[in-house]
Amino acid sequence: MSEFRRILVIDDDESFRKILEYNLKQAGYEVASAANGSEGLAWIEKDSFGAVLTDIKMPGMDGLAVLREVKKRAPETAVIVITAYGSIEMAVEAMKEGAYDYVTKPLNRDALLLTLERALRYSRLKEENLRLRRELGETFDAERLVGASAAFQDLVAKAVRLAQVDAPVLITGETGTGKDLVARSIHYNSARRDHPFVAVNCAAIPRELLESELFGHVKGAFTGATRDRKGRFHAADRGTLFLDEIGSLELALQAKLLRVLQDQNVCRVGEEKPTRVNVRILAATNADLRAAVERGEFREDLYYRLNVVELRVPPLRERPEDIPPLVDHFIGLLAPGKKIRVDPEVIKTFQAYRWPGNVRELRNVLERMLIFATGDTLGRSSLPPEILGGVPSGTARKEDSWIRLPPEGAPLEELEREIILQALERNEWNQARASRFLKIPRHILLYRMEKYGIRAPGTSGH
């Protein structure tokens, strides 16, 4: 029989338990029963159930304690609590703790069976969702973490080990190295993989909005707060919150983040009563936070709270052996179904280049080469000038000649796209600096990036 037709009944009242067991079997269910919470959890450890029916008031371990343990050990199993004490307070508490529903004694058989069928449908959907999430994690690892060098293999091994613990991790490395992908890999290999992974780029959100974005707000907390809103901490409850570019946080916000890390209580903007959350923090930076601490720009206590373990992602120039598999990987993503050959001289040139934009720059270079490719081979002639080690002849000065003109006949939009790409690369993909560099409002830069399919840091790339 399917596990979704298997029911566990937990109740200390033997006569009630036997009557309930009889009725459920008559309705076609396979039933196991337990006289107390400990016996019930022993069943959970050795078997799978679609639903658990548990009395809420029992000696020893009560129904709420059973509910919490079932949620930990078998999160796909629906729990229905039974009570003769049908107060709204107990019902609300049970629902808050994750119960699917509650029923009151004396039981109405038809109503119970209807509730049970709905709970089992919920369990099936939840199990399917968990299965898809696991597959997503496996697909993510298989398709996104690419490398062959000893440095890369060491990085992956450390990430897998860190996935087995629940401590904060500070991921360091230059822009474009793939710190966000390492964070995702840690999450999808951890015990939290069936719960949300929420990423926040702290530098990409206006400072005046970041507190509300992280912690949420209540209606009327500030101008424009027209309704209650949960923050990213609440969204990541029981999962992982990834704080990218953590070094850009203002000191006042650093203090509030430190308090949350210390007691796992979040207080929304405009609210006095905190809410408890269960969140693992992964943070990333391309800055030297130790130096920022010495300059008084980053709190030392927050630095040590985040830096329980530091994981450094090496730049691409330190692992040239990873370039061939990365090239194959990106061509597969950018030109699916096409058989594109890469001239070995291109690979050698790539391995000699220092890649200041790291893996993200490699992807962008390959994308441009594929756009202008006239055949099925990428040769040296399609390499951008900076990769070849110089600029086209006739250029007055290298530092003044930063625009790479597209081939003759290319549309004007391609030139605009190239200018935006180079401005972002020059400014380490910091959108605020790039918009100032181009002397255009930031929202115009974001519009152009979306128009031309330019991916912002932390949203794609390796």
C-alpha cells in the first residue's frame, strides 16, 4: 500500500484509539497506533506515513511536541491534531507550529475523513515539491559548478564539508569568481536543502530600502508602507539567507544584523515585538573586511560572527586548467544544440590572459564571440583586442580607446550594448558606479541591461 494511505494514530486513550483505528481501516487506510508521543516517534523513525493524527493533550510528550518532532524528521507528513479542548488558542498554536488542521472530540467521522483526504493530497504535493527541489539541487551542482584544477576540487571539497555543519560561512573572492554559486552549492548539499535559499545583493538595493528588504515592515512604518511586508529573513526561515556584498552594509544596519545573528529574532521596521526565525547565514564579499574593520567601516563583532569559517574562491588566473571545461560549459549554455569548435590557440590565449572579471568575464567574452561568429569555429580572429594583449593599430592611447567597435554593418544597438558591458566591467559590475561612469540614471542603466540581456552580478554566470 502507498505510504500516502498509511496513517499513524497517537492517543493515550486506548478505547478512543481503537475506535479511530477501526474507522480508518474501514475507510481503506492502513493504520499504526501508539499510546504516547515517544511510541509515535519510534514509528516515524522506522516507517513512512501520509498523515499523523495525534491527541494534543497527553502525559509526557504532548501533541505540540510530537508535531515539532514530526516536522523535523518527516517534513512531508501532514499532521492533524485532535483535542477535546477545542479552544482557538490551542488550534492557532498548532497551526503556527505547522499542523495541517485540527479536529475536536467527539469526532464526526465524515468530517474527519474529508480532512484526512485533503491532508493526504497536501502530503503528496509536498513530497513532489521536495523531490523536485532535490532534483534541482542535483541539476544545479551538475550544470553550474564546473572545473578540473586542484584548486577548484579543493574548493568543492571544502564546500561539501561546510554543508554538513550549520555555522555561518564568509565566502571571499574577487568579483565574478562565482561566490553565489558556491553559496548555493553549500545550501543544496545541506540539511536545509528542502527549504528556501534566499539571496540578497546588499550593494544592489538602495540603502534607505535595505533595512525593510531584510527585516520587513509593518503598515505605516514609513511613507509608502501601505501594507505589512515580511522581509528576506522571514522568507528564508528554516533555509539559508545569502548576503552578497556584505561589506556595503551601513554600520547601523550591521548592528541590527548582529542582533539577529545572536538571538535569531527579527523585528520588522515599525514593529516592537520580534519574531523568531531559523536561518543559516552565508555571506560573501570581494572586499578586505579585516581592513574595513581597522578603518572603522565594519563592526569587528559582526566580522567574527560571520567569519566562523572563511572560504576563499580563487580567481580564474590561478586556475587556468579550469578554462577548457568552462568554455565547453558556456558554449553549451549559450549555443545549445550547435556544434561549435574552439581553436586550440583560443584556449591558449585564454589561459595566458589574467581575467580581471574572472569567470563572468569569460562568459561575456564567449557570448560576444558567438554573436559575431560567421561559422562553427571560434578562432583567434574573433577574440576581442584586450584578450589578444593589445588594441587595434591606429589607436591613439590604450587608456583612451576603451570602446571595442563591433564589425562593420552591426546595428547601433550592439555598440550601445558593448559600451554598457565595458562600463560594468570597468566598475567591477557595481551598477551604481557604472551609472555614474556613464552619467546616466541608474534606472536607465537597469533598463538597458534588461533590454540587451546583460546579466547583473549575483543573478547568473559562474
